[in-house]
Amino acid sequence: MAELIDGKQLAKKLNAETKVAVDELKASGITPKLVVIIVGGDGASEIYVRNKHRKAEQLGIISEVTRLSATISQAELLEVIETYNQDDSVHGILVQSPLPSHIDEPTITRAITPTKDVDGFNPVNVGKLYTHSALNFPVSCTPKGIMTMLKAYHVPTAGKNAVIVGRSNIVGRPMAALLLNASATVTVVHSQTKDMKAYTREADILVVATGIPHLITGADIKPGATVIDVGMDRDEEGHLTGDVEFESANQVAGKLTPVPGGVGPMTIATLMQQTVELAKWSE
Amino acid sequence: MAELIDGKQLAKKLNAETKVAVDELKASGITPKLVVIIVGGDGASEIYVRNKHRKAEQLGIISEVTRLSATISQAELLEVIETYNQDDSVHGILVQSPLPSHIDEPTITRAITPTKDVDGFNPVNVGKLYTHSALNFPVSCTPKGIMTMLKAYHVPTAGKNAVIVGRSNIVGRPMAALLLNASATVTVVHSQTKDMKAYTREADILVVATGIPHLITGADIKPGATVIDVGMDRDEEGHLTGDVEFESANQVAGKLTPVPGGVGPMTIATLMQQTVELAKWSE
């Protein structure tokens, strides 16, 4: 049986640290503030936004949720973002995905000023990550949270064989960059990879972020490997499940994140951590 | 025997295309202009700069070489760069490496305005590359030139196993990004990788950029693989040689770049190509 990586517990610990950092910042006259912009918004977006808002408030971060109509023009949305860019009381700005199809998401991503880009999606922050910059800059929260998990569970990275399944800008690519910066040997496999499982079976660290339920089973995992499941999928009965088939993976992996209770809670805790870091760096 | 990838011939062809593009731009009233800044400068830098200058002139690109004293302060250098950033007649700005140790190279890299960043090193351009942006942006010339070589020699990338040896910001990392964007399965190995050659032996496309003469021999290459040697090393007798041991690699590889006459000529031809692209995009 694998050691379970308890994301819920770790998020609790990280949130407690964030709370202390918030109190310290407040004592120095800065109250961290996060603005979440939601355009139109479906049920899932509403839940995500509500969870972020609640967590921010719990930690003493000012959370402002700006709800905009699904019919807002791109120019109007850019104006709203620019208002927050200029507002010194705001430290983090996040535009909730997905956006209506008439709005170009990369344009929105570039519009958020890099120093308030709490999602870490602005190309200038991605570029700093990918060039292993020594400066302070935000990083996509899910992979950053995964690095925190690996550290907390004493998973070495230098010289280890890390395989990332999926090449999204939100998880796969920044995860690869973080692990490369941490001196792992890094392979990115994806939908066009031939014999993907030949790679996953060799991974000391396996991060799976595809959105395909149970793509990876125990047979695809190296015995003793650390397996990070980023999936938030629904099984046939509508239950939340991961990209990794838990029961069989649990027999083979050395360390394993459950779904739910693994990566998910760490992503939101990392968002809070990063909001406070942005506030601190703004000093 | 491998098919040799003739970088010299290919560079000639690319330069001819660039010349046509320059003539077209001139007809529309724009003369592409490249500024190369050299600070102090050793013998090697002088040779590189002279080669760039000569090639630019041959192609009808205005080339301005600005020689600054090795004792110039960082602030003064930043001022010089800013003058060229503001000068509408300048389309590409390049600061020749290496810089004196009192100057912080990443700061200089970030100072060149992204639209004139002909080396493609500014984080905002790196970020566009790593997020696979659909916009026009410059890319590090050596890996961009390698992509041109792969295309010219009809080397497929999608689904192929690409292994990059070396993780520098100039070659290894942007090469990995370009190949990932081209749907290869991409592995980056480096000095901390355990059993590096277990990876190189599986590569369909192998790009070696380490600066270690003859690190890779025929025994480390998959039969039929495409091998790109970025090395510009000196052997014990002082002759130019690559990171790949040519004679043995030639027996195993399907396609192979020689040193000299492989990647080298393509890098400078790509720099010219990109200067003209920047001029075109500035319209």
C-alpha cells in the first residue's frame, strides 16, 4: 500500500502559515487583497469562485468578486482589468475560466499586470519560470502546490526521472519547468505520444494531468514511484475521481495523492499563499 | 553512413530567402536594421560580431555595431539599450555575450524591448514560446534554426521521441519548447541525469548542446535517429569539433549534422531571418 499524500492536511498547514503571513503584513500596514473576476459563469465556476472567496476571508485576505455579464465585450473586460491593475490596494487579480467564446483568453491573460498575476499565466511570468529566474514571480498554482507536496513528503527531485502526462499551460508545462529547475530529468508525454505507458512505467515521479478518468493504472506505474493525480474527473456514476485508477495504483506506488483530498486542496491553498506573496513583493 | 544535414547549404538557401524579404521590405519603405552591442569583448566575441555584421551587410540589412568599454556601468548600458528601444529605425537589438561580471545579464536581457529582442531571450518572448502562443514573437536563434533544418530534411516530429541533452536558456530549454509545440514527446536530460545514455539511445531526434567534446558516440544513438550536434568545442589539437563523436555517430545515425558546417551557419542565418521578421512585424 502506498503512503497517501494528504493534500487536505497539507493545505491546512499551508493555510495556517499563510494566515501568519497575512497577520504580519497587516501589522506592517498591508492587507492582501484578491480580486476574482467571473464573466457569465456556469455552476462549476461559481463553486470554484465561492471556495476561493471563502478561503480568502478565513485567512484575513480581502476578497472581492466581480461578476460581469456573459455579453460583456472584450474591450470592456480589459478596462475592468486595467482598473484593478492601477489600484494599489489590489495584489492579486484572477479571471475565472472558462470565458465566453467571443473573448480571447490569451489576450486577457496578458492584460493582467505581471506583478498581480496570481494565476502565474502571463507569458512574462511563464518566461521567468522557464528561464529559471532568480527573481520573485508568481507560478501556476497547481504545479506550485505539487512542488510543496513533494517537498513536504521528502520526495527527492534532483536526478530523478519525472514524467508529466499532459502539456497544458496550466499544469503540464509549468510542472515540467518546475521539475527541470529542481534538476529532475523531465519528460512530457501527451496525446500524440506513442506508447505513453512505456514512459510512465519508468517514472520515479509521475504527474498525471489529462482529464481522462483512470488513464493510468497500477500496471503503468514503477514500483515505489511517487504518483501525483491532478485529475478532477467524474466517473460513470457521477462521482469525483482522478486520472489514476486508485485501487491498483495504491498497490504499486510508493506515494500517491488521492482524489479528492490530494492536489485539489493544495491548489487553492497555493493561490492564497501566492496572493500574500504578491502583496509582500509589492512592498 | 548517415545522411549529412548540410547547414552551410541550408543557410545559403535561407539567406537567399531573407535577401528577397529584405528587398520586399525596402520596396515598402522599411530597411531592416540590426544593432549589435559589444561590451569589452574578447577575441571570440569579436569574431562572432564581425560575422554577423558581414552577413547583415551582404543581405542588405543595416548593421550597426556599438562597442562599449568593459568598464561601462550597468546603468549606462541600460541607457544605451533604451536609446535603441526608442529608435524606430532599429528592428533588432542584440547584446553580445559574455558580459563583464559587474553586469547582470538577466537584467540586460529584460531591458531589450520584446519587439526588438532578436535573440528571443526576453522572458516575455520565452513565455510566449512556452505557452505556444499564436502571436508573432522572436525565438532563440539556434533552436529555431534547428527546427528549420528538421523541416528541410523532412524529419517528422509529431509523436517522435525527442531527447535534448542540456538545459541552457539559449539552446536546451527553447529547443524542448519548440519540439513540444511540434508535438514531439520531449525529454530534457542534463548533468544531474542518472544514466543519460539510457535516454539518448531511445531518441528518434537527439539534440546535443553541452559543450562537452564527443560526449555522445555511436553507441549512445538509436539506429536511424536524427542527431543534431550543437557543440562548438575544441579538441586536444585545437580543432573545432562537436559534442558528438562524428565517425562513430555517422555509422549509426540516420541523419547527422557535421561540426563545422551544421548548426553554426544556421544560427547566424536565423538571426538574419529574425531581424527581417521583426522589421516586418513592426509595420
